[in-house]
Amino acid sequence: MILGLLDGRPLPRTVLDERLAALRNGPRSTALPRPGSSEDRQLIRWVAQVLLTEALCEAVAAERGLSVTASGPASVAASATAPGPASVTASGNASVAASATAPGPARLDQQAAVELGSITAAAYEGSAPVRAVYDSVTAEIEPTPADVAHYRALTGRPPVTRWHLVLPDGTFEADPDTLPTALAEALRTAAPGEWVTVGPWTALLLATLAIPQDPDPAPALRDAARRAAFVRWLDRERAQRLTLVEGLEHPGDPAQPDNHHRH
């Protein structure tokens, strides 16, 4: 039996069996579905898609001559073809669909994982070649000034006002609304450089500061655009280079018998 075809070449199912065995013998085994159930068959399909994604990216990394440091047993692609400069997915890792790579698995935050989708996110976290290909494919993607301006227009908040105050025993910054009301009113109407005394408080308003509330959105927009571009690229590559086999279809394929929704 095979895992699938990559560029028409069969990939051995052995690595899938090993990965599943690692999961079923791992610390989270009690959270897995009952073997032989519909849910278990969906899990097998899901893990198979992770492995196929890893194998595809291993091939692309080799084709592009990307530098990938990895250790561990032979990968899916390496099992089917002659050894190349990229290698990596390994079985025996206890975490879901993670492979033994160096310097170790990555960790995505929740937003990034959702945007990539669970299969691609698992492959990205566990496979160094997937991450190398991701960097290569998305290296030149940047948000445009119009993107940044549009995001600011939708999410921008006015700056927060802070007063730089001088007291008889030192200086500090404060939100005017947190000061005693009478002192704040006196400082607002005082001439520049004028000391104000109200009750027990004496202070001088040295400067009014406008503190931006919104950090530069460009890094977050860049990351989101790169994730979206990688998903589109990967979908095209999967369609062109991978051939799925019966029983290991995509878990979301409506044509396969276990894709149903129950309450």
C-alpha cells in the first residue's frame, strides 16, 4: 500500500503507519478516537495529508536548493527517491504530526494556525523543509502603503494624552483624568512654566505628550499576507503534483464516506 503519489512516484505508507503508532503510544493517546471508527479513519486521512505536505515541501526544498538542517530517520520523499540535499520528516514524535527536525519544532500562535489550516499548520510546525519553503515562497511579500493606511483607518484609535509633571520632590507622567479634578483644572489653565498649588498638591505641567495607542501594523499585515500567499501556492502545488489514493483522501473531501457531520 502507498501513501500517495508525488509527481507520479509512489510514496511508501510505512511512514504513515509509524506516525500513527507514535501518536497512539504517545502521552495524548487517550484523546484519540477509537481505532476502526469513522473518526479514526478521518484522523488517518488527516495525518496522511500532513505527511504528503511535508513530502511535497521536501521535494520543493531540494529543487530550490534551500538550506535545510534536519536529523532523524529517512523522510517520506527520501524513501521514494534518491537522497537529495533536503531531508526530513521523521516518525516517532509524540506530538501530533510533528517530525524530528533540527533545531526543533516551531510553534504557531492560534491566529497563524487558523489562517494556515490545521494540516498546513501541523506540517509547518513539525517540518524544517516546510518552513524553509514557506520563507522562500513568501520572502518578497510586503503590505502596500495602501494596505497599512486602510488597516489604520479601520482600527486606529486616538493617541492617549499624558502629562509630564514636575513636583517639589521629582517628576512623573500621568493621565490627566487620574489626577485630582481641581489640580487638573488648575494645571490646564495655568500659564506655561507656572507652578500650581491646590490644597496639598503643588505641581508644574512641563509638557503634554500624545502617546500612540496603535503599534505599527505592518509586521502583522506582512505575516498575514505571507500566510495567505503560502496557502494559495501550496494548494496549487498539491493539485499539480500530488495524487491521493482511496482511503487516504482529504478528510474534508465530501466524496469520501466518513465526511459527515453528527451531533
